[in-house]
Amino acid sequence: MRIGQAHLMEYVLLTFFAVLILLLIAFFLTGWQITGAESQKQELVLQKSLFVLKSFSNSPYINRRGFKEGSMFEDSKLTVLKCEDLQNLFGKSWWAEIYIPGYTEICTEENYPNCGYWKFCEKESESIIYEIPVNIYRKVSGNVDIGILRVGVKI
């Protein structure tokens, strides 16, 4: 009888360790999948932010017509453009700012052309942000100022 109990105890311990090893493998593979999904999500957010940046800087809605050497934003177009107009093009969960250093007042139709800061959509607290220098054509004076385009995409 004692030999039978010993064999039974061996089978119970063997089954316990086999189930334990299977559970550890399952947890390891699940963790691996979650890590891969997070990495892929960050890569997609990065690609979306670069897409929005490139599309925004080359958009004919806000660039000066006839300028052949890249993008040049026209201040009068920036002033009348609204977030809703751009959300139809780029979707939601992004924001953009264009500013000329030294200006802090947001441009509206009332204070145009004595302004140099344009804001599109609400800034997200957790965003991937890119900044590039841009040309801004001041339509009233005919001057070209250097500004900064800042685009963010919600993480």
C-alpha cells in the first residue's frame, strides 16, 4: 500500500510541476505579446505624427500659391483656418501651432496682421511633438518671416 501511495504522490507532483511550467510559459508569451503591441502602438503614433507634420506643411489650404521651393504659409489663410476644417483632413487627436518668435498673441480676424501665433485644436498633455522651421508670408507687408511649426499627436 505504501508503494502505491508513493507512486500516486509522484504523479501528483509531476502533474503539478507540468501545470506550473505550462502556466509560466503562458504568462511569458502573454507578456511578450503585450510588449510587442505597445511597441507597435508607439510606432504607429510616430508614423501618424510625421504624416500630420508633412501633410500640414504641404497643404495647399494654408500655403502660398505659386511658391515652388517647399512650403510657405500665408498668414491670412492661417488666420481664418479653424480646427474643424483641418480635422476633416487629418482626423482627431492631434494639434498644431505656428508661431513667429517674439509674438504671443493668438491671431484672430480682429487683430490681424499685428500678430504672429496661430493655434489649431487643443493641445494634448501627452503627445509626441515635432517642430520644424517654416516660412510665413506676411500678405499685408509682403515680407517673409521665419516661424516654427509645432505638431503634436496624442499618445
